[in-house]
Amino acid sequence: MRNSLYLVVIAILLFSCSGKKKQAELLEQSKPMWLKQRPINADYYYGIGITPKVGAVMLFEDKAKERALADISGQINSTIKAEAIFYQVEDKQGVKEYLQNRIKSTSSEYLEGYEYIDKWEDLSNTYAFYRLSKQKYNEVKIRRKNEAFKLASDKYLAGMGMLNDGQHIAAIEHFALAIDALSGYLNESTMADVQGKQIDLVAESTKEINAIVQGLNFVANKASSDLQACYVVCDAQSKSVSNMPVQLKYSGAYLVNDKIKTDDIGKITLPKLSPANNEADNELIAQIDLVNLGRQVTRNLYVRKLIEQQRANEVVVIIAK
């Protein structure tokens, strides 16, 4: 009786294995040509996405589609030389990688107009097949690029107007927006016609940011006889600069609040400090806070590093012992 039971189990297992093998053979025979040999066409990019059949059908089918589009994107990016023009910014703290990713992600945004072609499944995986017309891709690319250059031109001109009005922080923000709009095109020329004049929007916006930051300086407030009381932050043309972040450092003790900003007329009021209990005079240093300035005006890592690498002007006030 026991031997008979063993024989039945073995027979079931053999039948099951034979059935799965036969099913696998039939599936292999039904495999579409696009999986047997990847299609090549001068007019299209093709993408094939493969994902395990795990979870809900909708989830793994969406994942297969996502991977098919990523396959198309990868083909496009492989033709892009992401050797960006870095405008003398050192390659540190991920700036080069950041810009290269912006260039690649910009190209991926042009996948508008992709077409579903087919899907197929075997016992373990699902496969999705999509294509993208190269003509459609280039049309979208040109349209998006024109929009980016129009936005950058508008932000650059707005920045110049704000700078002329003495709105330094707002001007830097708009020059940063101009650069950000074109961060996906730094492997190409960023020349554009701006009010009838050919200019490099990234280079000119960079130059204006540098000029503002490099011109920042501290001037003693002539209305006050107490040098420790207040200073005014001015630009290279001696115009006061409002809302500018300033960092304080005191050699005599720890400062609870070491970060301040200039007021509406560019003035900072330094804290009243008692001399430390030591034999030497102490120094209170007020310095333009370039790190916080970069964070204040933009999320673009390239522009932040552009600002941070400048020399931060400072003023030193002696606190006599």
C-alpha cells in the first residue's frame, strides 16, 4: 500500500514537471520576434522592459513600461556628450555629476509621444515593448529648448532690472533662475538673441552674480559714533544691500545667535559684547555668509558653489580687554 502511494506521488510529480516543461516550450515558441532579435530602425528608438510577475498585475505591467521607457532614454543619453562647460567652477562636492545628471534628465523629458507596441509574458516575467519616433523626439526637444531659452532670457532681463533698482538679492535669484533654466543645455552653446544682441545667457548671468558677490563690503555707519554699533553692507557702487546674510564670529566666547541679516537699508547692528576675561583684546568678525546666501537664492547646486567659492568680505571689530 505504501509503495503504491509512493508511485502515485512520483507519477504526479513527473506529470507536473512534464506539463511545465511542455508549457515552457510552447511559450518559447510563441515568443515575439522583438524579443528574439532587437529591432533596428533609423526612424525610431525602441525600448524593451522586463520585470518579474510579482504583486498585482497593474503594478508589474507599469514597471515593465517604466523600464522600457528607461531603455529608450538610455539610448538617447548614450549619444549625448555630457561634457558640460563649467565656467571655471571646480569639480567638487558633486557639481560636475549634478550638471551631467541635469543634462541627461533634460533629454529624458523629451520622451513625449512614445507609442505602445506589444507585450508578452512567460511563466516568470512580463515584457513590454515601446517605441519613440526620432522625428517626434527632435520636435519636442527643439520646442522645450526654445521654451528654456525664452525663460532664461526673461529671468536675465528681470535680474538686470532689479539690479539697477538696487534689489541685489532678487537680482541674484533671477540670474540663478536663468542659469537653472539652461542647466540641461550646458553641453551646448547657451548663446541667445536678447533684445537684438547675441549674449551667452549662462556666462553673463554668472558674471553678474560674481560681480554682485565680489563687490559686497562693510562700510561703517557714519550716523553712529560707535563702531561696534552698526555697519552697512554696500555693493561696488556704494549702494546699500538689504536682506544680506551675515555670519558673526567672536574670539572671546560662543555666540548664541551668530547669523543675522541686513535690514531694509543694508544695516547690521552688532551685538554688545563684554570683553572676555583674558589678557588679550578679542575680535568680533562680521563676514558675508556666502553659504547661506547660496541657499537663500537657489536650489541649483552649480549656482550655490559659484557663490560659495567667492571671497567673503568681512569687518573686524576689536573688543578691548
